[in-house]
Amino acid sequence: MSLAQLPIRLTTGAFVLNSGISKLSLSDEEAEGLQQMASNGVPVLADMSPAAFRKFIAATEIGVGAAQLIPKVPGWFAGVALSAFSAGMLNMYLNTPGMTQDDGVRPTQEGTPVAKDVWMLGAGVSMIIDSLLNTSSRRRRSAKRRAAKIRDAKEQKIEAIHTAREEQQKALDSAREAAREERKAARKAARTARKAA
């Protein structure tokens, strides 16, 4: 989890999780009323029974809220979940009669509580963008580190080769010098032997 996403994920996660938990205790009548509104945004929800809808919407909100709060969940995934959820809420808002003014966008007093969910869409999209940008920058930094390691390894290898060559040359020079000294000593010994004879 990116530190930049932490405040957004904590606030949205707590809000949505609490909303989902509270929906577990909805009565069938309350669930049916909420289902009618929700089906304006997602028509397939109209085919469910009120009890099944109550379980579905509660599980959805609990899942989305938990995804924001669990640090192991990638930021892009949490952002996609929150964006999809809030997009469904906004679609419901735009398609429910009485929630918008005549222009079809600005909320009426009744629609204001639902229209406020637009902040969750913004938060979700922000998390997706932040995750993508951070992932790209992390990859670039990682690639630079790998390139630096490879460069350092090459330099160390080259240095080791030069050092080995220098040592080899020194060993050859020492061997040649030792051979010259031996030849000198042998010639000197031979001259001394001839003089003694």
C-alpha cells in the first residue's frame, strides 16, 4: 500500500465497511425500497428477492470496504473495486427519478446524499493512477539498480583481469630475472673452476 493512498483507503474503507455492516440488519421492506432504487442503476438487481438483495449489497459493501483497509490488497485493485462500486451508485443516482434536477445532473435535496458518492469515484480513480505511476517509477528504479549492479560487476571483472595480468607479468619478470641470475652464477662458477684448473 502506497503511503499516499493510506488516508484515502482508511476513510473510504471505514465508511463503506460500516455501511455494509449496517445493511445486514435491513428489514425486507427497507431492502425492497433500496433494491428498487439500485435497480435503476443496475437493472439486473430487480430480479433478486429482497432478502437476497440485502445479502448481496451488504457483502458487496463489506468486500469493497475491507479491500480498502487490508494493506496486502494492491492499490490498483482497491481503486478498481471502489471505482466500480461508486460508479454503480452514481448510475443509480442519475437514473432514479427525483434525485436530479431538470438538467439531469445537479442533485435535488433528495439526491444530494447519493450524489456525494462522487468523491468515492474520485478516490478510486486516484488510487488507480497512483498505483500505475508508482509501479512504473519502481520498475524504472529497479532497472537502474540492476543496470548499476551489472556495470559494477563488469568493472570488477575487468579490474580482476587487469590485476591477474599484472601479477602474471610480475611473475614472468621475476622468473626471467631468476633465470638470468642463475646463468650469471653458473658462468661465474665455470670461470672460477677453469682458473682453479
